Amino acid sequence: MKLTNHYAKLDPHLCQSADPFMVSDPKLLLWNDALAKQLNLQSLEPDQRADYFSGQLNLPGSKPVACAYAGHQFGHFNPQLGDGRAHLLGEVHTDSGTFELQLKGSGQTPYSRNGDGLCALAPALREYLMSEAMYHLGVPTSRCLAVVSTGDEVMREKPLPGAIVTRVAASHIRVGTFEYFAARGQMDVVKNLADFVIERHYPELRKSEDIYLDLLQAVIQKQINLINHWLRVGFIHGVMNTDNTLLSGETIDFGPCAMLGVYHPATVYSSIDRRGRYAFGQQAQIMQWNMARLAECLLPLINSDEKKALQQAESLIKAIPEQQSKEFVAMMNRKLGFDSAVFNQSWINDFLKRLQTKQLDYTALFIALTEDVTKPTEDDELKNQLGDLYRQWRQQVGKADLPSVEKTMRQHNPLVIPRNHAVEKVLSAAVEDNDLNPFKTFLQVLQSPYQAIEHTERFQQPAPEYDAGYQTFCGT
């Protein structure tokens, strides 16, 4: 196994060489054995893994770099962001594709902007737990290979134990990466980036006549798919800035993320999202906004005639709501048991409004409906909760093949999600009590979200007081 870094070699402006910090006492806390096998890394000596994935030793072929990018943060453009606490180690090539390895919390880089470049243990564990949960829920996502404790303290409001997490993604190219160079008028770099993204993620476009317009459309489609997966499982990203929007269509950055409990589209848990810009029900609109920012970067590549380029790009951006809505309706029908559009947008809107009015738990309600499919009579509690909508759903179920309906619902409605209070509880045990066992038990349950296993029931209960007052933080 030898790492390469085609991205770093693509253009000297894309990144800068940067070595991870030396740490006092690296210890491997978590190792993702299944992911390691996928990456052909399982042969690494166990006693060297902590050193490799804290940056004390370089993997063969690795030349760590920090990558440049900009970004719109809560709607405001910041032209100079970049990897302030991350080091891209390089790429692993496997039978299932190319994957990048990145250390996070590994020290200062040329883009640190006065930050310490470090990561506390709790955010590192959170990223590992949430990304694994998302992966097993079937949501496109970056993943984590390892968490290493550093033996050093990280100063936030108080001293905290430090850690480094190894993130794995198909690539780490963001909308903000394109913005960084487009804002500087470096369109040669933008073109190199676009060509690289096509080669890495969309090779089917290589012979396209309108290759950069088709690239925009392909990225839009990936984002529509991603957002509808988030809406399916109740995921709230919390910080959908353009620097957290990957061209690969994977979920990235699990700092202020949270899971929806009681259904309400205005749900926000991020401490920094004071105006609800990234609320649960806003995520599709923000995705469209982010895609418009990408389109702006690509305009000179789409057509040399600025007016024509704008018209072509605008047509794709304006079409997003209708396409996203269509796929949202299809997704919600699958949650309700149907592979075809039995229920239209209006009915689904009424259904979700009923959940909101009755303050029903999103995940628990769909579990209850799934269990109801094979019951011979109506359930009084569901009838009270959903009213006529429940009877209408039962009527449609009665006309369908019951095993097929039940199978579809069980495939699209998880029995367990990483509920916020459960996440906080296992993180507290790990950090405050130095006990990783609750974390590992929860992780095992989350790796089987559609099938009940030992301990599943322990983690199914909604939070006391329905997460009232709960907040998440970015962890920087």
C-alpha cells in the first residue's frame, strides 16, 4: 500500500505543505476495521496505527498538505478559509474507488487564522459516531477510520483532552474550493479543479459536449439526493456553508449536527445558527443557494458568452425546487410503504403538518406505522394522532401487497437513530469518566439501524422534554 496525492500535484495553488504537530502520547482509541479492510489498510501493524494516524509517522507515499478554500458562511463570503486544523495525507486506490485520508485536529497549518489547529476528544468521537451512523443509515457521507488521543490538552472554555480523527472521503473538494480561485480570477485553476472533479467523480461526462454545464447538473443531482436522504432520516446538518458542501455529494462536518426528534421544520439545534438559516426544513432551499454559488464559479467555463452562460446556469438552478420536490415526494412515499407515488405533495404536506401540530416524534411515528401494516384493525393511538390521514393511509395499504409495503417501510425507516441525548450521554462517559464502553455499545447499535439487535431498544426512546434547550457546537 502506497499513498498518492494527485490533488496536490494538480496545481501548486491548491494547497501548501504542512506537517502535523508532534503529540505527547498517541493512543489508538477507535479503529474502523471494516473501513480499513475496504481501504486495504488492515495490514498496518496495530502498534503503529496510533503513530500513523496522529501524524507522528508518514504512511508510505504520504506528503501531508493543507488545502485552500473559501466559503459563504451563513450567507457572508469569507475569501480565506482553508484547512486550519487538517492535513490531507493522500489517496488510497481500491477496487471500489479512490479515497482521501485526512487528519483532523492535527495542528496548525498556513490557513489556521490564529486558531490552535487542535481538536478535543468529544468532537472527534462525535464525528466518528455520527459519520458511521449516517453510513449505515444509507446516507452518502465521509467516514472515520480512527480516533487517536494525543495525551495533550486542548484549551477551550476549560482544558480538554485532545484527539485526532482520520476522515475518509472520495475527495475533499468543496464549493468553497471553487469560490477561492474564482474570487481571485484564477480561472485556469478553476478549470483544473473542474476537470479533476469530472475525472474523479463524474467520468461519464468526459465526452460531453457541454461538459461544465453537465458537471453543474451532475453535482446538483447529487445534492438533491443527499438532502432527501437527510430529510428521510431526520438529519440536521447545522452549518450548510459552501465550504461544507462537497462536490462528491457526501456529508461532511459533524460539528453542530443533530437529529430531529419531534417533527418541526423550523428545528435548529446549532448554537451559532441564531436565525434558523440551516433549520431542518430549510436544507433544500440552502442547497439550491449553495448550487447557485457553484454555478457562478463555473460561468466562464460553461460558455464564453457571459449572457448565454448565465441563462444556461440559471435554468438548472431554477429547476432545482421542482426536481427536489418530486424526489422528496417519492422518498416520503417509500417511507409510507409505496414504491410509486400513491400520495401527492399536498397529502404529504398535510401529513407532516399533522405531525407538527400533534408534536409527534418523526422516527417513532414511522416505526409505529411500519408495525401497523399487518394489524387487522386500526390502532386507536395512531387514529388519534393522525386522524383521517391514518385511515387514508390504511386504505391504500389495504389495496397493496402487504409484505411489499412492510418491506419497503423497513428498508427506509430506521429503528434507531443517533438521538441527541444518547449521543451526549456516551460522549460524556467517554470524556468525563474515561469509559468508552457505552460509546462502543451505541456504535454497534447504530451500525444496524434497520434491524433490532441486542441493546437497540435502549437507544430508541425520545429525549426527556423532547430535546428542549438542546444545543450543539462546532467544536473548533
